[in-house]
Amino acid sequence: MLITLKMIKKSLLAILLFFLVSGSAECKSLQPSLIITNLSLTTSAEHGLYVHNGCLLTLKGSINPHAILVSAYIADDQDRLIREVSKRLKINPNTGDITGSLFMGSLREAVSIHFDIKIQDPTSKQFAKGTSNTLSVDNGYPKVQIIKPINHSYCKTAPIMIYGTASDNISGIASVEISLDGGLTYCNVDSFRNGQWKYSLMPTAPDTAYNIKVRSTDIVGLAMVSDNLSIYYKTPPPAVKKTAKPVKNKPSNYSCKNANKSPDDDGICTYRVTDVKNSRFQPTELFTLKEEMAIIVKGYGGNVVTIKIIAPSTEKVVFELTDYIPANKHKMWKWKLSQLGTFQAVLFVDGI
């Protein structure tokens, strides 16, 4: 069998072509696939998994060093584009690590947001996408209010207990604070549990006025301040020890002509409801109104006094007056009702 030079050249060419094709296939198989890892979207540590309008976001992740970033954006829970952020990212050409941050002035009423990117292999033109974790959006301000004491209360006992509520429907309440100087300085309340808070105010000086506000702050840092509460601490007068009165024997023919006056130990009527003809009634008993009434309050000087006239049939208040009675004084109100009938009178002193 004769082997010619031409046949040898063809064989060598075939072998070379085989190795070239094999080498190309091997190089292609060694080409790394596109990988996106550790994508994360975070805000400040104290906010946890919640964000709000006007917050700073931090973006991190990792891709192949040879990959090209095609797009990067913040999207909402329905994958709607909120903001394109590719220009805010820095990619390390050696490691492929991604870092970036941006200030989000508005989240456009999104319920939640996430971070998406898209990359491409410059050789194979292959694409890959990646999505970060999700952050919940909380743009609702918390609620806070003072339940008691009522505004403009006069308090004679210490400590003065202050109660109220605070709530937040999304991220939750982070803190409840109270101010005794109208909002200049705040301190934490004594306790906050199940939406209820309380604070024990110990007056530092007699006859002192306090302008109280309460502030609640939710997890994302949004805060709300309550309406102002004005209360007054009045030092109680020193106790006077009463001496026992001698027992008097009543005559057998004695009869009380003013049994409805309800006097105290000194014989002074501290409260009475009377008509213009001076017919007197017990404050908690029913009485019939036939003409204009005079309501007289004695013995409560230095207190805020509230009078309520109630219709027993409907249990509705048909007349109410609140006033401060100066020390050593008494008050008299005249009341003429548009309707006549049977009523009940109730007296409140300093809200009690």
C-alpha cells in the first residue's frame, strides 16, 4: 500500500481540525454561568423590615466579575417600577460585589418594595435576573391620646395617675413618652402594654399647674403628639380633728320640718337643688320640676364642680354646667327647662 505525501497532509489536517473543534467545545463548556447572589435591600437597623416615605435605602449583592449590568430598579408588591437605580450602584470589577444607597422621598403608596437587577454575559449574550428581600411600607402615623384625668382637672392627692392609649396598625409602637412642660422635654411613661399606657406624676411643689402632652413613635420613626392636658395640683388643707359633740336627748314630740335638706355634721347643706319657692330635694332622688329652678352649691370652694340634670325615663342629660368655685364661695345657677317633668340631679366634684 502506497502512502503518498498528499494523503499524509490530509490526515494531519483532519487531526488538527479535530483538536481545534474539541478545544473550542471545551472552552465553551468552561465558560462560567451567570450568577446573582446575596441581593439585599435594607434600611436603618432600628426600622427592621419596614420603610416609609423619606428614608435611606442600602443595596447590596454580588454578580460575576465579567457580567454587564443591564438594569437595576426598586419595584413595589405588584412589580411596578418605582425608581431606576443603576446609576446609584458600584460594581467591583475584580469581585463583582455590588454596593449602593439612595434616598427615597416617595414610595408611591406601595404596600411593600424589593430590589431587582438584570445582567448579561458579554460573550454569550445570555441574560439573568435577580430579586432581593421585601420591605413592608409604613406611612401611617401612630395614634395616641390621654384618657384621664380630664382637661382642667384639680387634683388634691399625690401621686396623680395619668392614663391613655397608643396604637399603630402596621409596624407597631416603639415608644410612648410624656412631657410635663408642654412638649419641651419628654421621658418614658411608666408602662405600656396591650395598647394601654400609664404614668404616675408626683408633684414637686404645692399649687402647681402642669401642661401635659404624650408622644408615641412607631417602628419606622413616625411620631404623633396628643392634645394638651392641663391639670392643677392643689395642696389639700391640713386635717382638722373634730371633737365629739355631746349627745342631746330629743323631746318626744320633736319632728323634722326640713328632712330633705341632707345637712352634714355641722348642719350646712353642701349641695341642694331647689326651686324658687325653696323646696329642697336630695341630689340622688327624683324630683318634679314645675317651674324655674335654682341650683345652689355650697362648701366646695376651690374645686371644679359639674351639675347634671338627668331625665330618668331616657337616662339623657338635659342640663349640664361646669364651673370653678373660688375658695370660701358658693355658686347658684338658675335653670328654666323647655319641658317639665320628673328629673334627677347629680353632682361631680373635680370629675368625681
